[in-house]
Amino acid sequence: MDMPERSIVHMDLDSFFVSVECLRDDRLRGKPLIIGGGSDRAVVASCSYEARRFGVHSAMPMKLARRLCPDAIVIGGDMELYSRLSSQVTEVISEGSPVVEKASIDEFYIDLTGMDRFFGTWKWSLELKKRILKETGLPISFALSANKTVSKIGTGEAKPNGQMQVERGSEKPFLAPLSVRKIPMIGEKTYTTLCSMGVRQIGTLQEMPAGVMERVMGQNGLMIWKKANGIDDSPVQPVSEQKSVSTEQTFENDTMDIKMMRSILTAMSEKLGYSLRRKGRVCGCVAVKIRYADFDTQTRQMKIPYTANDHTLIQCVHELFGKLYNRRLLIRLIGIRLSDLVRGSYQISLFEDTPALIGLYQAMDKMRNRYGSSAVQRAITMNSGFREYE
């Protein structure tokens, strides 16, 4: 029996943080708006299309953004509100969708394969877009094609507040005139390498033998060549497959040593935060577990703005532990679980961090990647007695 031809929708909320702020204050619509920290040392988390016309973009130092667009309105951002509205959009999409992957706080893939026998996938996608706008007030763009790569690129071309369908068989002509920067996974370094090879448009890449890209960039080069040719068989991964990461420790001797337990919880938070960043994930829920000497087990959790930052996770974990441990009895086990995972970068917390802090995390993670997860750690955790969960 032949497998049905794939139909994949990619949906992306338009300037999500900005759209949320415009919902909160309609007077901001149509104005150059920058979301990010207020100091010159902060960086841009998001900006409106009006601000982008001046050259402003996310991750740009705020000082430079203000210089490029001196009349811009700067708002500090509200990650808790953004996370809550992201969850609302997720609920609307999940209600009638067969398979949904939440790729980031504002980005979704939906597998509609086989649904054409019941109703048109294009019509279904249009109706979902309208329902999201009606129920949340947030504009969203989408593209429909045979795979994730073409749909994601199509959404970028459809923005803002647009839609596009790339018919089966027309993937290569659609991609050909676009910049190779449009291909997912191509960063600054890869783009520079391609430019040195005379490759700036996807069409040029399509004409190259796959073996050349593989020799120059290995398997990564072959993957880029396939994406340039509209080839991508990666599946849509349901949210249920990205449940949680966790760790716990059972003590050799039951304890009431609060200082020691807080030290271990800090070490656990560091390890789990690093694990999230390494996997390109952020979490939206933190839970702490305590098991007393009599085996009574208590758990407490809190919803948080999406993050993978150690310092944010540590603060939440300590707050939960303080609320949870109130019996003053011997403890047998403590643990942490991070859930509500979505793909996302460290940059969604840009408005609360400085370039120096972001650079510090990147430097620490680079050392951990090279020398092991314990290569860099806070002083308080060095003698905590926490045993590696990996």
C-alpha cells in the first residue's frame, strides 16, 4: 500500500512579543517598537517591522538600536505574559490538529498528511489561522508544502500575516531565487564559507553536485544540499515526545542539612539548564520533589516564562524547595523536573540579560562541551556531593 503524500504546515506568530504588546496597548500599532532591556548594555529581544526598516534586529545591542532608530518606543518585555499567550495559541492549534510540534515559543509544525481525503489541507490551514486570530488576537503566518524545510522558508516569505502554498514538484523553482541564508541551520560561519565558494543563492547550490558539498562540509554539507533542493523527510515531532528532563538524588543517610540540600539543588539546576541549552530547548515548568525518611513524597511545581538560564532555574528551584520543605523531618531524596519543553534559543530571555551575561553562558557551555559538564560550576556546588545524572 502506497504511503500518502506528506502535507506539512509551518505556522509562525508575527513579531510575537511586539504583537502581544500591541494587544495590551493598541496605540503602539504601526509605530517603531523595540522589546528589550532599557539600559545601553542590554540587547534587543524583538522589534516591530517599522523598527526593522531602520536596520534594527533581535540580539542587537540596545545602544546601537537606539542610535539607528532614535524615535523607537522601548518596552522592557513581559516573559510571563508571552509564555501564557504562547500556551493559548498552542491550545487552539492542538484542539483539531492530528500531529503538532511546538518548535519554539511562537513557531509550530502540523502534519496534515492524509487529511485531504476528508477536507482540503489548504482550506483547513486558512480556517485555523482565522481561529487563532479570533481567539487570541495574534496575527500568524503559515506555509503549506510537502516538508518542514520548504514550509518554514515559505512562512518567512509570506510574512507578515500571510499564507502560502508550495505545490508538490515546485519546491526547487520556489527556492532557487532566494538567499542561502533562508535555509534553516545556515548561520554566519556557514554563510561566509558558501560565499567564498561563490554560492549566495539557493539556485546556485541546487546546481552543485551533492558530493562537492559533502567534501567541503561533511554530512552537514550534504544536509544543506538536500534542503536547498527541497528534500527533507524529517518528521513532525509531537509535543508528547518532548516531555521533560529530570534528575534526583537519594542520600546515603537521611538528612536535615538545608545548606547541603540547597547546594545539591543548585548543582542539579546547573546540569539541567546546560542539558536544555545543549539540546536547543527551553522549559516552561519547574518541579521540585522531596521524599521524607518515612517515604512520604511531596512535589510542588510552578509555571515559569520559557527559559534555559541557570540563574533563573536556580531561583525557582530554591523558591519551590522553601515552600515544600516545611515538616522539618529527615529527607531521603530530592529531585528536579523541567517540563513543558519547546525548542528555543537562549535569546528569548534577552530583555533580562546583558551581552556580557549571554557571552558568559556561551563561554561556559563551550568549555563544558569540550571538557565535560562539570568543567565549569558555581563554587557553592563544588563540594555539594551531587552525583552526575548523566
